[in-house]
Amino acid sequence: MKLRVITIGLGLTLILTGCGRTTSGTVENYGGTSTGQEQVVQGLDSFPKTRFGDSDIVYEETFAIGNVPAEIQLQSITWDMDQLYTRKMHIVTKDSIQEEQMIHAFFGDTAMKVDREAEEEDAYRLRELCEAFQRAYHPENVIETKDKYSISYDFETLPTWEDGSGFFYHTWEGKHDGTDYWLILGFREDNHSEIIRFYPKNPGELIGKPSFSQFEVYNTSWGGLTLADGREIQDILGGKKNRTTKKDNSLKEMASAFASETLQVSIPPDDMTFTDADDSRYIVYFINGGTISEDRYEDAVVDGYRMNSRGMHSDYGVDFLGLYSFTPEDENRVIDNQSTVYLHDSGIIAGEYLIAYLPTESEEGALILSLDPLISAFKSHMVENLDLSNANGRSVTLKYMKLIYYPIPSKEDPTEYSYVPTWEMDLRWNNNSTLATVYINAIDGSLIDIHYTRE
């Protein structure tokens, strides 16, 4: 029986941070090996699940890993799918990218190469796009600061078109549905990543207000962004009626069709979501450009939503650390298909896509281990594989785990992967700092990988 999954991806941020930098564990077992435990399998309907903000303990147990005390105090067990499947995938290659067809579908006969340089006086959005690709393809120009990564410029301009060894990125401009757009298409061979980003040059044209040259998002759960008179921006925007009235399913179908027909990539509607981990939404609003003022929020036009496809490693959408390799450790990160689109009733406003795998037609339903044999497998793997050489008197605790889909490589074909339901387990020291993220095959309990957090 073929089952489909509805997977949630959370909002995308383009701010690159040092949080969660991991190194890959030396684990050879990539699934398919029995743990030796009784294989009690079930669907999701009978598996214990917590909601965002719950604090009750779902499962509690103590054990030891060598001479290090370990504790299981599960208070968060979550997933973002209704049903389970396994799916065969093939990696993206340079030959699989259909640039000519994509550009023609997006711009028609108006497409023009942007092979000049993005200078300081160029529109902010174009420079932002070019900076992102410079981070991806020229890590020698990236400086790591305490809180973020920034570009170290030896030049005052940024190239908009580059074909390098093992990568390329190409900038295009033209009319899309009557509005001027930029689109950048890039590819990186070492982690088989295709990235597509497109933005309107003047977003206000999409809502009939050319002076509204910026669009932004706010989350319905945010707070604390306060104006000089004490009012919160969210209160002002939250009181405005959203001009977008189409139902969620219609918007998902629109976004999926656009990805397939225009961008030549496959993102099923069931892989998309509007909501964040706490069921809040990101609302699109358009504002006047220029300096921040109270008036521009009073006059803002709310029209649209931000929608994401699942991001495996990041709760904030596209995992750009998976694409932008600053260190050898980051090159070992597993990346996943992810996207963020901004859309309203009239169509797609803007979008960002990271595509690493192309789906095949092979998809099968799946059942997963129930909690007790899963925990038994987890303990066994930790005793045998977890590196606690830097414990220094600390104990270890498991509090959080989330069911995701993990791309596992085929041993027979290096270009083939399988999406497998996988438990992502957050293992912490007793001071609440993260020790490692453990990935365990939810179907058979085998250990997939351990990503250690660098202290």
C-alpha cells in the first residue's frame, strides 16, 4: 500500500550562524541491520507524541555508558507527518539541471544574462544574492566572527556570473508575469546541491503599489518588536486583513505546480507547510522603502504567506550550513531538499530552493518500532558507539527526539539514496549543552549516524 507523508518545514533564514556546528561520527552502520531486539512495529497513531511547550515526562529511565551516568527523560517526542513511507532518490548532477528550460519557463523571451558586477549602488537584493553564492563557493573570503559569518572583501564589487571548478552560479533578469525579477541558479558538485533563488526587483508592483519596494514576513507568535510609541509591530500588522484568501491546499498545489512546471524540480504539495513548530504562521507584508518609521507599518499591506518544505537538520528551513562549507567538518553534513516560497493569490512572490535529491517513482508505506524496543536499541548503540572522552565528570541526558526523513546512501549505487523514517535524538550534557545529535532508523532501530557538537 502506498502511503504519503505531510512533512513540515519551518521558516528559512539567510543569516548564517555558528550554532549547531557538528562533526560526523565514525559510524559505519547505515541502516538495514537488526538490533537483535524484538521488532514491535506500529504506525504513528499509537506512538506517544507531545505538543510544543509540553513539560511532562513521557518516558524516564537511568543507565550508564561505561562509567558515565546517563538518563532518559523524554519530554518532547514530535513529528510532522501523518503517514510514513520510504522513497528512493537520486542525487542532483550538473547534467540533471535543466537551466535553459527553467530560464525560458520563468522569463520567456525576456531573459537576459547578468554577467556584470553587482556594485554597491546596485539594489540590495541583488547584492544579497551574490553574497550568498560567494559564501558558498569562495570560503577563503569568509571570516568567522563570534556570532556569525561575514564576507571579507578584497573587492568592491561582486561577480554575478561565475563558472568554477566543481560549481557554477548564473544570474538572470527579465520579466516574470509582467514584473521585473532576478533569478540566480547555482550548483555545487561536492555536495550535489542545486540552489535557486528569485526575487522581484520591486515587490510593490505585485500589489499595485510601486512605492512599496520591500516585502517582509512576521510570525503570528512573535512579540517584542516595539515602535517608539510603545506599540508592537505585530499588533499593527496582526489587525490587518490578509488579502490572500485562497485555501491552504490551493496554495500548496500552486506552489508545487510552479516548482515542477517552471523550475523543473519536484516538491509534492504534501511536503509543504505554512506553520512553524508551535503552529504559528509567517505572514507576508509589503511596506514603503526607506528608513524605519511608524507610518510605514500603519500603511503596510498584508498579502500572502511564507511556506516551506521540510528541512531535515534545521528548524528554520534551508540548511545553508549544508551548502556553505566553511570547515572540513561542515563538508560532512547531510543536506536535504528544502525550500521556502512567498506566495499570494496571484502566484509566487519569491522563492529559495535547495535541491539535493531527485525523487523516483518508488515509494512504499512503512511501520516503525514502538517506543520500548527503540529505547533499548538507543541505549545499546550509545554504550557501543558514543564518544564520551570529554565527559569530565558530566552526565548525559536524552530529553528530545523528532521523527524526520533521513537520506541514506545506497551501498550499491553512489548516486542513489533512500528517504527513511529516522529518529533525530538530541543528546545533552547535564549542563544542557548539546553533546551530539543521534540518528536512529525508526524502522529497524539501527544506528545511522552520530553528529557531535563542537565545544
